[in-house]
Amino acid sequence: MFKKLIEKVKQKQVDHMNEMQDRIKKIGDPLAESVEWSPLKGGGTNFRTHNLFIDIYRAVYKPSKGAFLFAFVFILFGAGMPGWIIFENMSQGNLLLQAENLLVAAFGIIFLAVGLFMMKRFTLPISFDKHIGYFWKGRKEPEMYGRNNPKGSVRLSDIHALQLVAERVKGDNSTYFSHEINLVKKDGSRVNVIDHGDPKSIYDDAEKLSQFLDVPVWDLNSISKFT
């Protein structure tokens, strides 16, 4: 019984791999058959973290209201917990915090640190600029002919395609898909652009960036939509 079950699982894996290969071939680009199709950025949120804004020469991702709210809840809870404990102790004339209060305060500080980290991550600019000809993440803009450009910056002329990849993320009480847009460079390497749980936003952004950059979108789930 177990032997048949194992064989059935293996066969499903083989069928899935064959189906994936067939879909990759339908893209009609030899480079698509050599690049990795696994998620480039593991995990991800189950909500939209960024909105895309495009003008003639620049495309920029900015944090969504949901991302701000998500990070702010952690910050508010983390800062409020130790603040409330200190206030209560001082109002009762206790200058020294008890051990259990110190533990709760430390727990709150962890939440505060996580919230500040997420806020910094969500507000990090993600930009495409045709004037200087680069994609980059961060507040330091690349120089058109600079040698010390930010790590991960990519010349727009080196972008061959946009790749859409979905990943099933398992949480404690739920399972959801996180979707990512990756840049595929002409040498076959990949660079992540964005990663979150709103598929409609991801697909709409891919179409807009495809027109902005004049490159195709590779997606194994709905190839006909972009080719």
C-alpha cells in the first residue's frame, strides 16, 4: 500500500515537472529554458505591500497603506507595552521594575524592533529610471557611468524579460500564495523587484513594466495573457 502511494506521489512530481517544461517551451525563448523558475525570494506577505507609479521616464514602487498599517501596529504595540509598564510602576512609586515586568517590556521591545525593521523595509524605494538607465533598490541613486553603484542595481539595457513566480506559503493557521516579479538579465541571472500576496496587482504591474521597459513577461500560469 505504502509502495503504491510513494510511486503515485513520484509520478505526480514527474508529471508536474513535464508540464512545467512544456509551459517553459511555449514561451519560445531559449533563455527561458535555462533560467531558474523557483522563487527568488522565499516567504512573502498575504497582502499588497507596494503600489507602482509610472511617468514617462521613471517607474517607482511606494509602500501601500496596508504595509504602513501592518508595520505601525507592531511599532505601536511594541512601544506602548514598556511605556505602560514604566508609567504604572512610577505612578505606584516603584522605581525598580519587577522581573516579570522586565520580561514583558523586553517582549514589547522585540515587537518594536520588528515593526521598525518592517517600516524601513517597506519604505525602501524601488525604482526604474530611464534618464540614468538603471533599476535599483535604496535611497542612493546609481550613477550613469559609476563603478560604485548600489548592490543589486541593474542596467535597463541588461534586462531581457520580466519573470512571474508564485510560491505557496504555509503559515500556522493558513496557506496563501505570494507572487513575485523578477528581472531576468541577458546573462540568465535574476533580480527580485517585488514580492507580495496580491496577484491582480502583480499581473497589472507586470503589464505596465513590460510596456515601460519594452521587454516580455514570462509567466507559466497564463502565458497567453502576455505573449
